[in-house]
Amino acid sequence: MTDYGYFLASEEFTPGELIDQARLAQRAGFTRLAISDHFHPWNDAQGNSAFVWSVIGALSQAVDLPVTTLVTCPTVRLHPAVTAQAAATSSVLLGGRFALGVGTGEALNEHVHGDAWPSFDDRAEMLDEAVEVMRELFTGELVSHRGRHYTVDNARLYTAPEGRLPVYVSAFGPKAAELAGRIGDGFVTMAPDTDLVGAFRENGGAGKKVVGGVKVCWSGDRDEAVDLVHRLWPSELLPGELAQVLPTPAHFEQASELVTREMVADAVTCGDEAEEHVETVRAYARAGFDEVYVGQIGPAQESFFEAYRERVLPAL
């Protein structure tokens, strides 16, 4: 059975707005929350990018829903030991209702220290080692580690999670899906791609969670909704590895000039036809996803939550 959650977009909304959305999501019947972890937004029009760990602390006091990061990069901007401490504290605050979604990251967020951006193979190797380090620290035992990429010297999390803290690994290609199957407690991907899910399942992912997310724009005026998505989230339609290698919002704005309004209209569910929204989300359940997170683009949050409470979630 698939669980339906709400996706909090740190890039588009202020911390206070994210907390308000979480409360509305709980009242509407969503059963969990996901939140993005960014240093920069994808473009200046989005205009936000709060420190995710502060927001998660606030969420723990505002709602009773589980929270998952989609996703954190624990390899460059933050050392895995620091990420482990942040995740462990989040788990304690949430009473164990926290899962750490991780990925190999984007240059957009991780280049800020001035380090060279590694190749995918190097980033995958770094993520593998980082997850190993974090799992050791989650035990609450004293940890020393000397690896190829990271050193940990006599570190111990005194505020450690109670029980296992799940680590879900993001992947958008077959090699990354294989890595997710090998090192993750679950798999994160943003499209209902049965081939990727199959690659994950066949490489150690059998019986583990598959988690996805989709952005929509509920609106009584479909044309206005398409225009809004085209202005705020054209980056969603950039092909290949561009999202991983472009370093600044300005570069994404340049690349997004290739994304037409027609492409957005074809790819993103916009408008107020409830059945279209139902079918968009249901595609993930059909592809074998255990959790699906829906994010509403733009300011019409209350109408979105009302529609999903009354028309979409009951149909799902």
C-alpha cells in the first residue's frame, strides 16, 4: 500500500511558510512530509533556501508527521560526521519518525567551499563511504575512521537515534540505482520509472522502500498555472546531468531558456481537474512506490490542500 505525503520545497518558500504548509498537510490527510536540502535555489525566482536542519527542528514541534530529507548530500558541503549529528538529533526530536534521504548532490549546493566538483564515480564512492561513517556514528559508540575520503577521530554521538535510522539513497540512473540497492535502506527517485525500480530491486533492494516525489500546480486557471511553473520550476525539465553539474542559479536560468512553455504544459500536472492529479500520483503506486510526496507549486496552497483533502486523496 502506498503512503501519500507532502513535499516541502525549501527553494520556493520561507521557513515560516514551510511550517504552515506542514500543518495544512496534516489537516488535509497527508501522512508524512519530505523536505529538500539546498544551499541555493535553482533560480532567483524561487528566492529561498533555508538551512534544512533548523526547519526540521521546527517541524518536530509543529506537526506529528514523519519527515524525510529528499535529499541531503553528506559528502562535500557538510562532513558525514556533522550530517550524522544533524540527522540523529532530528530523529530524536521526531520520536524516531525521521528518515535520511541522501544523494551524490549537485554542484549548485556543494561548490560553495570552492572545492572542485568530482565526477559521478568519485561522488558515488564518497557517498558509499559517508553512509558507512554515518551508520557507525548512529550506534552511539565511539568511532574513528580513516578512509579514502573522510577521517573521523574519536567521535561519538551522545544524542544518538533510538533504533535504526533509515538511510534512503537517491538515484536517477542504473549505476546509482545499484548503489542504492547495495547501501541504502530505501531508494529515492523522482519519476515512476519501473526499470530503475527494477535495477534497485535486483541489486539488494528487494523488500526495501521505494520513495518518489512529484510537483503539481493546482489552480482554477490552467494557463496561469503553466506560466507559473514555467517561471519557477523550468529546471525540472532539464535533461541529463545538467542538474548535477551546473554551479549557480544563473547557469540554471541560462539553461532553462531551452525549456518552453509547451514542454511544461505537457510534463507538469496543472489545473483543477482532480482526476488528472489522481492519475499523476497513482502512476507512482503502479510503478511499485511505497511513498509518494506531492508538492504544490506557487502560492495557492490552501486551495491545493482543500482539493486534495476532498477530492484527490480520497480517490487515491
